[in-house]
Amino acid sequence: MTVLLTNDDGFTAEGLQTLIRIFSPVHTVYVVAPDRNRSGVSHGFTMSKPLRIKKMGERMFQCSGLPADCTDVGTKKLTECTPDVVIAGINKGSNIGTDILYSGTAAAARQASLHGIPGIAVSLDSYDEKWQYEPLALFVRDNLDKLLQLCDRDIFVNINASDSTAYKGWKMTVPSVRRYQDSAELIHAPDGHLYSFFKGGKAQVPHTADTDYAAIREGYVSISRIFSQPCSAAGAFDIPADFFKMP
């Protein structure tokens, strides 16, 4: 099987390098990954300047763009044939629930899905900072055929797990709702400019059954099917014709 690997943590990230090591002996692996950390860039796309591509080895490339760029140029130009799957990760940190909106990892898998290629996003959480990527990489490798059956042209698969050498099992889940307690700090610098610094806070997540958050907290591998296209059902409201004022 031809597999394109990418991520948002950058080419040298341990999670990506673990996937390369685990998948290369049994699949034809291509790698197109950002040349630096691109976490939290969501589905950003580079349109106003060219991407700088650097060959790092056989079928391995480093890209100056964003995760969605890596999927795009990787599937269209840098692989000899259309990949059977694009796998993004393994991300350092979970991408559950609302995180999916911000995640470059999820965006890389979503970009594949938008072009009719199965996309799988893989992320690892760690409560003790050991960051043991191999067990989750082995789970994805050993179940790749079955994971592909969950993908569709309008659906990519989002996988999350906690940092563990052994899991209780797996669960099909739905995305949780995360309430971020983030803030911003403004500083008047000596150079005369005003700067804003992002300050992350602890997210509040209800422990609701069947969610990705609950699954990984309980020691399971969470598998969610995520729509890659906007859902029109959210706009189906019955409102009166004079609801809005017209000029």
C-alpha cells in the first residue's frame, strides 16, 4: 500500500519519525511534512507565494508550507501515484472535540478527504510526559485496512489515545465539547509597539459517555468519523420572511 505521512509538528518530530519507522517495512512510504512546527494553523493554505521543497531522503520531503499544503503537493506532485491513504501525526498532544477546528493534524487528513483520498489523523495525549508513540503507531498499522473502511470522500478518521503501552481496547466516539480557558497578555514593549501574547489555559471538558475525551481518559483508543465538508443541516431554520431588514 502507498502511504503518505505528514504532520503539523514538523519533519523531525518524534511522532512522525515513529510512523516512518513502523510503516516503512510493510508499506511504500512517502513523507511530506512542514519544515517547522505548524501546530494550531487549522486548514490554512499557502496561495500567495511558492512552497519551498527540500528532499530529505528517498521519498521524503520537507515543505515550507502548512499541513494542508503538504497533503496537497504531496498527493498531486511528489508521489509517483495517488496514495492509498494520508496519515497525519502522530501529534504531540490530543486533538479531541473542539481541537479539531484548530488542528493542523486534522487539516492534513481533511485535505486528503476533500480530494477523495482516505485521511487519518492520529494524536497522542500524555499525562506523565513519557510520549510513547509506538503502541499507537502499531495500532494504526495493524488495523489500517479496517480504518480505511471508515473513511469516505466526505469523512476522515480522527484517532486519539493516551500515552500508554497497553490499551483496554477501542471505542467509536463522537467529538467532545471543549471550553478553553485561554487568555491574552498585552505588553507595551520598549520599541514602542504593543504586543499580544497567547496564554493557554486548562480546557474544561464534560465527561460525557461516547465522547473522544471520555474514551482516552478511560484508557481506550478513540476513533471518530469527522465530516470534511460543511454540514448544511445547521442552517435549516424556519424563520419569517421579514426577519432581516433589507436596504
